[in-house]
Amino acid sequence: MKDLDILSFGEPLYEFSQLPGAQQPVSYLSGYGGDTSNFAVSAARQGAKVAMFTQLGNDVFGDKFVALWQQENVRCDWVRRHPEAPTGIYFISHDERGHHFTFYRKGSAAAHLRPQDLPETAIAAARLLHTSAITLAISDSACDSVFAALELARKHHTLTSFDTNLRLKLWPLARARAVIHEVARQVDICLPSLDEARLLTGLQDADAIADFYLHLGVKQVVLKMGSEGAMYASTTERVVAAGHKVATVDATGAGDCFSGAFLTRLLAGDAPQQALQYANAAAALTTTGYGAVAPIPGRAQVDTFLHATR
């Protein structure tokens, strides 16, 4: 019996975000990041039963993530701690060109994950296993672990979802394309972002990108288009939901928030159009605050926003 909605597999990163208008010396607001952790918190705040699978350092930042997940009702039963490797961190800086990321993650605890570390019982217990291209890119052993996790998911009839988050600081585009496309062939739900999908596929048109992933073998494609909204495509259905205009101050983690909200509502039984509308609202709301996790809205906030925009 599957008593867990979602198992999220990937690397958390502790975040330091430059405060708006900060002068020298620059001040930073500490917080939480990492795409699959952001995703897990988003899903949990929408009401899903969520767990994390990852490896943290035996350090203060690892302690902070465990405390965060416990606070957010994200189960930590399968979170490992590495005795020597650190929890990864990153810095966000802002200027007139937008926001910029500086990562300190090489050799992180999560990068040391191996296929033999996978929690088969958790994968079997979950209705959905979620992971991302960043998890593929942080190390060869983490990449191997993703493929092994997908195999276990098929064995236990667990649905799979995959975010194509592209980080070219982690690997060259040619390798990213090859590996990401191979994973996409094996998953049930693929969640690319439009700008990144254009780099990965060489295509510009949203419908053509959706067709590309469907032809790879993906059963359901959810194309995130930022302020323009999002598209859902399968072999039998294609729908688009418009985005929302809000007072955006920081888009960090908006795509992760969207994915967590969308998949939670899809698992709850919403039609794709309803799930898109809900996830667009959640993603819009999270851009109105700073940091990846703090401004992620809960179910009541999203419902209130949607009611006000009708």
C-alpha cells in the first residue's frame, strides 16, 4: 500500500540571498534552496504527504535542513548524513541585470550518493518519485542513482516526474542534452521550462517542444512558460493556462514551487487545466517575496488568490 504521495530525490543547498539595496559591506538573508527541496516544501504546503531522499553534511546547514523539513511536515526518514562531505551552499546577488548565483557545492554530501544508497522501501511506498536534471549533474554516482531510482520506480509501479532544470555551470550542453533526453524517455511526467527547453531541443515554439518530449516517450509534458503561464500536453490532450501579473521581486524557485503545486493537485485528482491554473497562481505568489522557500504559499493563500482573480 502506498502511504506516501511524493518522494523527492535531489540536493538541498543552503541559501544566502543579497538583501535588496544592500551596499558595502553586502548583507545576506539566509534561507533554503535546492530545486528538489523547494519542490518538496511546495508540495507539502499544498497538502501532499512528502518525503525527501538526499544526503546532507554532518554540519550546521544539514541540521537546518532537517529542522526545516520537520517544520514543513516533509518526512526525513530517508535523509542520510555524510560524516565528512559538506552540505552545499550558494549565494544570490542582485544588480541591474537581474539575479546571479554563486555555488559552493563541489564534493557536497549529496554528490556522494550512490545507487546502493537508494531507499527502495520509500520508492515503493510513494505514489510519485520526483527528481531533476541537477541531481543528474552533480556527480557521476548521483547520475547513476537517478537511473537506478527510475528502475526501482518501474518495479514498484511508482509514477515518476522529472524537472529538466538546466545548469550549464555543472556540465556542458551536449552532455546535458544526451543525459536529460535519456531520462525523459523513461519518466511519466516531464516538466521543462521554456527557455531551458529551447536550449535542450533547439526548438523555439512551445507546441513543437511539447511534441519533442512526447515523441521521446514522455507520457505527460508540463511546459513552464514563466509569466506567460504553462502548457500541459499528452497524446490525447493539450491545454494552456495563462499566468498572473503580480509585483515580482524575486523569481528564485518559482519553477520548483509550480512543479510541487501542479503535481500535488494532479495526484489529488484535479484535471490538468485546474492543476495548471492552481500551480500558476502558486508560482506567481512565490515571486512576490525574497528567497526560494519563505514565500512559497500554502493552499489557503493560493485559493484566496484564485478566488480574487476570477
